Amino acid sequence: MAVTESTMLELGHSAPDFSLPAANPDVDDRGDERRSLADYDDADALVIVFMCNHCPYVKHIEDALLDVAREYKQRGVQFVGICSNDAERYPDDSFESMAQRTQDKDYPFPYLQDDSQEVAKAYEAACTPDIYVFDDDRTLVYRGRFDETRPDGADAHGGDLRGALDELLETGEITMEQHPSMGCNIKWKPGTTPAHAS
């Protein structure tokens, strides 16, 4: 298991666009098999989480992440999960397995497949989980860890992400210290590893 840190993309970036198939299209009433950035124009904040099924770092935070997403949905925050792993080499991260995962865990947000890996490259995502928070103008205001916990340690609680969202919703900005996320490296297709992940 190769472990890496997030790239900590420079704050102030505009959210790159995407249009990706949802493994759980019935999670909301949008009536489409795909989701795009514009689908969430009405959200006060947007949280993009690059994640997957098999990574122990994602499994460690998964239940707490779903709880945070459910809680903050009531405050106008939209979460979106994206899996960019090479599903041919990692079948646990196939579209079918993603769909099953959303059912087993009752995901409250869309879980999208980035089969081309172009979206992960646009966001300079490097690991799973890799978390990005965009404000209502879709400007990057937070990127980093869910919390300080790690697999085989204390239970995940999402303190860092919660703190960032609370500050954003209450003051319109985030001033807290931001720490890189850590997890399994994104499983790039052979010969396609981008420069930011090399």
C-alpha cells in the first residue's frame, strides 16, 4: 500500500468543472445518470472528496464522513464523492462496486466515477481521501485532511473538516491552519501518472 499526502492545491482556485456518471443516481431528484458542477449551483458550499472503496484510509473515515455530510446538508453544504482509481486493476473500485457501496452504507451524496482520471488531474488530487471545500463562488477555501486520526488508531471524527465548514458558514472565510490529507495514492492507469503525483 503506497501512502502519500495531498498536494495542497493553492487556495483561491476555481472549482474545475466535471460531468461524471453517478453510481447512485437516485440519491437526489435530479433525474439524470450524470452529475456536473453546475448541478450544485444552489449549495452554499461544495465539498469534493476523492475517495474509493478499497483504501483503508477511506474506510477509516467513511462512516464519520457520511455523518458529517448528512449533518451539514441541513446547512446548505453539498458533498460529492469521486472515485478516480483504475477499476481494471482494482476491481473493488469498479462502477458496480461503487453502486453496491452506496447502497450498503446509504450514501447521502452522489458517488461519481472518473474513469478517464481527467477530473482528478484537474483537481491535482493525489490520495484517497483527498478533500476540497469550495465557497459559494466555487473558490477553493480548504484542502486537506478530514482529521488527525489514522487507521488502527482513534475513531475518525472529522474535526478539521467540521472546523473549516463551521468557520466558512459563520464568517465566510477559513483562517484555521490546514494540514494535508494522507492516504493511498490514486491508482493511475499505467503510464498516465500526472506530474503532480509523480
